[in-house]
Amino acid sequence: MSDRKYRQHGYQDEPRERAPRGPKPAPEPRAPGRPLQDAAGPRTPNLMASHEIFRCARCGNKLSAEVAADSRCPRCGVDVHSCVNCVAFDTGARWECNQPALTARVAPKDERNACAWFAPRTTVERQTGTAVATGQPSARQAFDDLFK
């Protein structure tokens, strides 16, 4: 058996001598008073725009963040001032509410109630598209106009 790990021809057939390493090039000297970054400051990443939005828990319709005690969803008609639309609603918590001062279970969770701790559940959504301006044609229209 050979003392070599691999038996292919050319693998360590003749000893190679490493070239001596030269000194590393010196870093470019920085002029005194020269800032470490550009004068404009650090570049900000190009992130998608985001905004907070309040949606109906039943149908997902966009609603106003100001919720009156008797407001209803215009699409599905469910009461908006209810536990399922509240930020404290949690199905894993005791009485399905995160408020520690709650003394009794509120049932049913999707009907109107007079809870003093109600706050609308908002979510942060990313803006994935651009709003179409009324004066500019759509992308489809611009494409069709190329081949007329």
C-alpha cells in the first residue's frame, strides 16, 4: 500500500517549493482631515415602503384606525369594536385576552362589546407595487402602444 492518500498520477509526484511571500503592500495613507466615509454620509439601503394598516379580522377589508363603539365593516357587516379586532386578542391566553386586569371572559369574541382596553390591531404591510397615476398610461397600455 502506498503512503499517498490519493493514487492519481500527478498528485504529489514531485515536491513543490513554495514561493517566498513578499511583504504586504502598505495601506494608502489617509490625508489628515479626510473623513472615513463620503461627505454625503452612509448610503441608505433601498427598502420597500411600509405603512401600518388596520384590517377587518373576518374579511380583510381595510378600515380606518379610529374605531367608534358602533362601527361595522362595510364589506362583511361584522362589528369592528370586538375582541377579534383588538390588539390584546390572543387565543393562547387566559380568556383569550392579554389584559391582566380582565376579570371575566367576554363571549362571543366577534360581537360588539364595551371593553375599555380595546385598541385596533394594526399590521405593518410593505408596499409592493406603485400607485398608477391618472395621467400616465399603464405598463400594459405602453406595451400595446409600441406595436400599433
